Amino acid sequence: MPFPLDRGTPTSLDLDPKALDRLIETVTRHIAEGRYPGAQLAMARRGKLALFETMGDARIDPARAAASEDTLWLLYSNTKVVTACAVWLLVERGALSFTDKVAEHLPGFEQNGKGDITVIQLLTHQGGFPNAQVPKTAWADHDLLRKIVCGFTLEWTPGSRVHYHTMAAHWTAAAMIEALTKTDYRDFIRVNVVEPLGLGNELFVGLPDAEAGRAADIHEPAADSGRQVVRADENNPEFRRAGTPGGGGYATARAMATFYQMMAHGGAVNGVRLLSPRMVEYVTRNFTGDRVDGYMNMPMHRGLGPHSRGTTETIRGLGSLASPRVFGHGGVGSSYCWADPESGVSFAYLTNSRVPDPWHSQRMDVVSNLAHSAIR
């Protein structure tokens, strides 16, 4: 199956080849230093891929296996924007409104004082239950999933704080999608988001067992040596199959650059319109202003899925050089994907190691700034 975006040269797309060479050299150096085993980069503009590079290894234990163009990388929280996109589509189709209370569409969610939480609060990390957990037993039992989500308890008054919900908000969104559509949220995302964009072979929320051989192992630096070791939590069929809506998707970098290319161009790419321009404008607004995210310890300028650069001194992942309207999301310690609606550029950087701060945030600023510096 041909990829939906044609290749274009950086020069033909008004991108600086020398800046992109510096970007590739930087990531290549990271791999040579042992910072992470492998990586994949993609940049797109005007509906064409200007950059698609794969470097290093997908797996290192028990034997090294080189990464390839077909390698699928764990998205971690980049998945949140793909899941949110399913909610955006339901709003466009009239199934709900962003100002609705979640409990109006997920009966039972009103338990434990959650009845007034709106969809906006849910998607902007203001719901008030950031540490709620969904056990593995509910990954394959979605009746149990719904009961657990409805039973979440509040840690603070909804709307009173901005505090990143690592998993709980998007488990709630998944249960709401299922209540509205009577369809497994993973199937709804595949049929309504992924396949219309032509990404059915390169973006998965819920990785089929038949595709598991393409998945890069996720690693982390060993505490005693810094040597890259395989993480146990994610490198198993159960996790990959589950497709946790806030952190379990898999994709290629070019698939994520295509998804964000759609966003950069007002909801359409390669002749396919997924969203209206007004929807894209709305969901990428800054709903939380310069309020500090209690988890990130900085303003994150939350939209209804992605966050935006804004004008504060620092921002995670998007690059300090980014224009205020640049929006995107990251994956814990490993990756970032973003779009610049002013230039029409989209960018994806995926790796297979979960690296702690401060180095992670520092390298993300360098990597994204190198990408921004290529834009003419």
C-alpha cells in the first residue's frame, strides 16, 4: 500500500536542507552516545514529506535488530491527541458538545461528585482525578472499564486546577466514546480517524498481534550504568493489544507527521477532509491561559488534546523557537509531534527509550528548535 503523502525535496518545500542535516546529525549522535537505541524523524509541508529518516535499532536484546521505515514506535502520550480526535469527530457529527457534562453521555460517571465535569475540563486536564488508575483486568473487559471509570474519585474540585492526568482522563474519554457509539473505542478510532487518512498500516491504537513484530522495544537507561535496558511494562502483547487511550498507541513518524499535517492545514490532507477548519481552530485554542500545570510545573497552554507554545519563557517539547500557535504533544521521556499552522509544517520525532529529565527536556528543545530553524 503506497503511503498517502508523496516525497518532496526540502528545497522544493522551502525548507533548509542544511538545518535538516544538523537535525539528523544530532539524533545520530544521540544514538552513538547510547542515549537511545533508535529513532525516526519525519517532517511534512504542503501535503508532502520533506524528511523521513530511520536510525539505529528497534531492539537490542537478546539480539540487535535494525529499525526500518516500517518500524512502529510506542507513542506514549502522543496517543492522547489521536483519542481526542475521535471526540472532536463526535462533536462535529452532533453526538455531543464540548460544554456538555461527561455524565450526560456516560451514565454513572456522576458518582463521587463528578457530575458537573465538562468535556472541556476532561480534555484540558482540569477534571480533578489525575491519579485515578485503570487495572490491567479492564484492558480487555470494557464493561469493567466503564464501571471503574465511573467510580473514579476526586482529588480536588474540577476546574480549580490544571494538573496533567497521565491516563485517567483519556480512559474516561474512551468510555464516553464507547457509550455514544456502542463501539470499541479502538475500532472507532481506526475506522473514523486512522483509515480515512490512509494510515491503517502505520498508526494503531490497539496493536494487532499480527503487527507486533514491527514494534520497537521500549527501553530505559539502567540506574547503575546508563546502559539501555528493555522495560518490562510495555514490551508484551497484552499492553500492545490494549491500546491504552492515553499512552498505548504505536505509529511511524511519517504517520504522525501526516496526522499533524492534517491539523496544520485546517483538517484536510491529501484530498481528504477529516475535520472542519473551525474545529481545528477550536481544539487548538489555549483554554488554560498561563495557569501552571501542577504536574509539569509550568504553563502548558492546554487545548482539547494538544497544547500550544504560547508566549511564556519555556514550554515542554515544542521548542522555544516555535511560534505561539504551534501545537502538539509528547510521549513521556521519548518523543514529540507538532504542527505549525502558520508555516504548514508538521514534525514527528519518535524514539524507543524513556529517558528522564533534565536531559529529556533539554534535548527536546534542541531537536524541535533544529526543526523550526529549517522553516523558511
